[in-house]
Amino acid sequence: MKDIVKTNKSFEDIKHIDENGIEYWYARELQAVLDYKEWRKFENVIKKAIDACGNSGISTFEHFVGTDKTIKMPKGATKNIKEYKLTRYACYLIAQNGDSRKKVIALAQTYFAVQTRKQEISEKEYSMLTEDEKRFYQRDLTRKGNYSLNQTAKNAGVKNFDKFHNAGYKGLYNGETADDIAKRKGLRYREDILDNMGSEELAANLFRITQTESKLKKNKVNSEKEANKTHYNIGKNIREVIAKNGGTMPENLPTPKKSLKELEKENNKTLKRK
């Protein structure tokens, strides 16, 4: 665990912010953190990442900006070397195309995952993701959102969190609890329902989560009963909005054939074979 924290800090430490508040990384600094000794080998990884970006229909020039860097040489001389300014998405693609035998590469894949926060990639980039990538993306957001919501709910006086979360599900799913949703989806005992939702269903639940937390804070809710009522009402309100806009009710959305945990296992097996 200490290694993960240390590595994540390293990725964060080498992040730069330009005058417009936009974050970026330098390839040479990322090379060191990813434990590549030779620039030649690391640049091959960058080229693969650029190809992957281009094949997805996303502008490579927005994410991989070629530039020169001046370094000092012996006796006061200087030398220009090739450099790249990278977006977070570019770093993600580099990690995906890196040497999977390196532990730090696996950590980088997690750190730079395109699922981190939707606001960190453009709508165009998000639209280019596959359905499964969107699921991973939204699932990560709901996981973080639920953690934050739990902290807020605890401060509001919630002690029975199962009842609290079921209140939200009941509002959004027309009376269904988490167990009801799991049974309808045909899931095994204690299998995570969120891991078995498509991106659209996850997005509806993320909206429920974020709006409930906002409402609890705004109204300064300080009783468990009121917190549960708030969660139910938010879920119900979102359901009404979906209906008004002619959308598909969450319980009528298809359940993916494979859970995100199954997809993760398949992905890990693929990486091990490379």
C-alpha cells in the first residue's frame, strides 16, 4: 500500500499547471517515474499511444504536443532534446501501452485511467469510449460519490446506511430496494449491482448520489429520518425527469452480459499474456 501511495504522489508531483489552469506532464519526467532507462524505448511506447489515440478518432495534437527541451552539458554547453507535453489522457494511453510486467505501469494505468473524473476529458473523448469503458468510467465516479455521500450522511445523523441507500433506490426504481434490483438482474448473493449496470443506468445513479449529497448539505439535514426522506425524494425526482424527457426507466435498461469485475479479470489475464 505504501508503494501505491508513493507512486501516486510521484505522478502528482511531476504534474504541471499552465497559465490557464490546464494540467500537463512532461514525457521525460514521466519516463523516469515509469522506470524506463532509455528514451528510445520509452518513445516507442509514446508512438504506440499516439497511434491508439489517432485510431480512436481523437486529435493526437491536442494530447501529445511535441517540443524541444534544453539541457546543460559539460563545460557550459547546452543541447536540445526531444520532449512532449502530455495531457492526462495521453499519460493514460502511454500507461496502457507500457511494459505490463512493470508494477509501476499497472499503478499508472489505475492512476491515469480515463475513468477518474469525467470533467478531466472532453465530451468528444467520452463519446469515443466503448460502452464498457464508459461503464468503468461511471462506476469509478459512483464509487467516489458514494464514499463522499456516506460521509455527509453520517454527519447528518445516518446510522443505518443500508436503509439510507435503499431509500434512494426506492425513489429512483419505483420502490425497488438494492436486493430487489439484484434479484431482477439475476445476480449472485452479495454481487455488486453497480458493477452490473450499463453506463446510462450508472449515470442516473451518479446523479442521484451527487444531488442527494448537495441537498443534505444545503438543507443542513441533521436527522436520519430526514436524510432518508431526502434521498428517496431525490431519487423520485430524477425518475420524474427521466419520464418527462421520454427516457427509459432505470429498471427497464438492459443488464450488461458481463460485470465489471469479470471484465477486469479478463483484462488482467490479457495483460499477463503480453
